[in-house]
Amino acid sequence: MTDTGSWVGLFSGGKDSSWALYRALEDDLPVSHLLTVHPEGDSYMYHVPATELTALAAESIGIEHVNVSPDDFDAGNATDAGAQGDAELEPLEAALTELADDLDGGLAGVTAGAVESEFQTSRIQAMADRLGCDVFAPLWQEDPVELGEAMLAAGFEITILQVAAHGLDESWLGRTLDAAAFEELQDLNDEYGVHVLGEGGEFETFVTDGPHMDRAIELAYETVWEGTRGYVEVTDARLA
């Protein structure tokens, strides 16, 4: 990896991007900024739920935060997934290009929380190649059970914000992804094929505390259930 320049954490506040950031910090990569893309609607490339909470997370972590708010990607009407993914990447690449000019030593690399999605990872790698920087993706193709256990062992506090998979009912909304919940997810994987890390949007999360954060994030919320899927609607969020 590049020995000079600054790193940017691609950051949604979810467990995967948070773990990539945490591992980068543990490896002493000089992460100078976190960058969050806030999709207006659905997205092929980005985590969508409650990205507004990343401002509090960045404050707790103590790293400067960059926000990118693109126009609606109109993902629901996409007819070509590849073209849609490429188009969604454009505002991220433009923001990184602009940011690189202001970084001490330029852009050395980006952190990414991809686990199994070739669709996302290949596009992030191609973008990094165009920008002349590295990608730090410590979750990529790692065992998902071992990853989940590592997150919990490190002290991550993870809240489930959204579910959309058979076997995940309304009781999972707002639930803390602790050891007991993780064991249940492994049982649901055996019974229904639910991915234990929610890969593919089966569930979405937000990290409210961890060893890389100075203060925990406290959430107040209501749940919205739509028959087979649901989400948490955050009504208040603050640093403890």
C-alpha cells in the first residue's frame, strides 16, 4: 500500500463500513476524512437507512466528515444494473477527486466494507484505479460468522435498522445485534438462508458505539412494519 498521503473512509455508519474503518485505524492508516453518500431514494451501490446519523458517528470518532447528497438515482426504474451502478458511483468519484486536491500528500486510498458483493467491490476498485489510490477492504471474502464474532468481541454495539428477509419479523427492528441475536441469525441461516451479516440488504444496521468512538450514540425511534419488511424511523439521536 501507498506509504504517503491520506486515507478516506467510505462510511455509512453500518457495521461493515465501521469495521473497515476500525481495522484501518488499528493498522495505523492515516484516515483523515470519512465520506458518506446520502442517497435520496433506493440505491444499487450505497447503504440507504439513516445515513444522517453518520454526522454524530463522525463526531464521536473524531474524524472530519464529508457529505455527498446526489440527486435521486431512480434505482427503481433501472433496466441495466451495471449501468446503474456505474452512474451511482459518479458523485462519489467526483467528491473524492475534489477532496484529493486538499489532502496532505494526496489520496492514498479508501476503506470499503464490502463482504461478498462483486458488483460493488469491482466498481470501487475500478474507481480507485482511476484515482491512482489503494483500497483497504478487510471484510472482503472473509468468513461472515467469524467477522460477526470479531465485531462483537471488539465491543461494537450494533442496532438493526431495517429488515427484509423471510424469518426476520418486526421484533428485529431496533434490536441490538448481540451474541444471542447473532446465534439466532445463524439458526435462521440454516432454516431460511438468511445471511448472518445481512449481505444483499436482508438487514441493515448502525453502529452506536465501539472502541473507535469516544461517545455512544443514543437513539429514540418508532418502528414501521409493512407486512414482510420494516424499518426503524429515528425520532431523536444524540451523543451520550
